[in-house]
Amino acid sequence: MPKTAFKLLLLFSFSSLTFFAVLLLHLKARNVPAAVPSTAVRPNTTATPGRSGGALGPCPDVPPNLLGSLYVEFRTNRTLQDVRNLVGPFLQQGGRYRPSSCVAKQKVAVIIPFRNRYEHLTHWLYYLHPVLMRQQLDYGVYVINQDGDGVFNRAKLMNIGFVEALIEYDYDCFVFSDVDLVPIDDRNLYRCSDHPRHLSVAVDKFNFILPYATIFGGVSALSEQQFLKVNGFSNTFWGWGGEDDDMSQRISYRGMFISRPDSVTGRYKMIQHERDSHNDPNPRRVQKLRETYFNIIKDGLSTLSYTVREIRKDLLYTFVTVDVQVPAG
Ligand code: BGN
């Protein structure tokens, strides 16, 4: 090779190296300081949430910046404003986020049945937003608030959350979460699997042991197809208990299984609290569970009826207040 050509090649290699080094430094500088969600990247504010940028590649199967086990405590007095200050800069109105460096694997609506538990919601948002960001999800948080003080209906609120979230965006996965459950390991991905997934496997309240094999309460994830296949939850479990067992049976009657993370990844802390008023154990729940098979098509998404009273967009969540039409008497 002539000497000048060799020199040119050397110069070219050197400038390419410099270019990549500068590019790397630049990308690194865009990372967020560790005090805030360590790997969150500000969404591109000019883009509409949910529309993925043209040239982005898919996010990796395993999110690269997970921390593993997390320190979680609920004694601190946190305010919603504290949480807004901390994670707000990474979110768009309605508690929406999507990674800016890659196209998320799934579009996830996180649905929280709710009434009057603002303190829990504050803790939940404080811990979950950074986790969901690190998991590189394209997600939105929907708090479905039961209006009035009639008997609580957790399952119907979750059906409503499914419908209302889909009106807003083309979600393909739905994570239903109690407001008092915070994961203590961020490897527990808030994503859907081939089968409906139960995420809250090892809760401190139950000594980190699965209470029984078919349990499906707490935090669970179903894809749109899985949810439609079982006609959603029953709308007729008024008061505490059984609605999750009913879903568990729907899943098995429709030929699906419950998938779960292992009992280390699936660890949770529950915020301790008194039982809510107007949510006493449902005396009909045991009998109702004997009828699931016959009720799947008669009671669920196909028969869902409610009235939206208000939809309020907070930076941290979308708050949907609904009249669930509590039966008289
Ligand atoms: C079960 C409840 C579930 C609840 C779990 C954990 C019932 C049905 C009658 C046996 N099931 O006992 O709804 O998620 O406890 O608290 O009450």
C-alpha cells in the first residue's frame, strides 16, 4: 500500500474513533442523575405520547438499567407535589411516559381501582413511576375512582379502566394494581405474557408466601386479547373478596394458565391500613364462585354499564371518577 494511502486510512480511523467517542459522551450526558429515576429519559415533548419515533429501534428484551431489589418504606410524609417535582419532568399529562431511546415492547395501561386512598396513591406513584420508566414501558396510569360511598366494586372499576384506557390510546397490555401494593424488585416487569400474569406473588403481609395456588388478587396483567377472551372481570362482586378468584376461574375455563415471576422477583410491600368503610366482605362471594362458569358470557365487559362523572388529568395520573351504579338495598 502506498504511504499516503496508509496515512489517509490512519487519519480516517482516528477521526471515526473520535467521532464515536464524542457521540458516546453526548449520549451519556443525556442520562439523568441518579437521585431521580436513574434511567428515565425525558420524553420528546414535541411528539404526541404514544406515537413512536420513526428511526428508533425496539427496546431490548431485558431492560438494561434495572436495579434489582429496592428499598421501600411508607413512613415518610410525602406529598403529591413532592412526587410531581421528582418524576414530573419525565412525564406527560395523565401519567404518560414512553422511552425516548427505543420503541417500548408493550403499551401498558396501569389501572388502579380507587376510593379515598390518596396517601397510598402518593407512595404508589413515588415508587412505581421510576420503576415503570426503568422497565422502558410505553405506559399510562389510570386511577379509577368510585364516586359516592356505596358498596365498593373493585372488579367493575377495573373493567371500566380497561374501556376508558382503550378510548385514549391503543394499549395492548393492562396491569391491574391495588393502590397499596409496591413491588420491591424492579425485575418484576409490568408487562403481559403468553398467559395472564399474576405479579404480586410474595407479599410481606402473607410472609412472602403465595397464600394459595390459584390466587390472582393484588397485581395482575392481561393482554387485550386475554382480557376479551374471559369477557373481563365480573361486574357483580359488591364488597370485598372473590372477584379475583372469579377471574382466576375464568382464565382456566378459557383454557389459559396463570403465569408468575419467581418468589424473589415477585416480592411486594403492602401499605398497612384499616379496612375501608363500605367494603365489608361480600357475603355472596362463595356462592358466586360456584357460578362463574355460567356467568362468563352473561356478566363482564359485554354487560358493563357505568357513567363517567369526570376525567381529570394530573401530571402523575389520569383520574377517572365513575358512577358504578350501586344496586339499591
Ligand atoms: C381470599 C379472597 C380473595 C383475596 C385473597 C387475599 C375470597 C373468596 C371466598 C373464599 N377470596 O380469601 O379475594 O384476594 O383472599 O386477600 O374471599
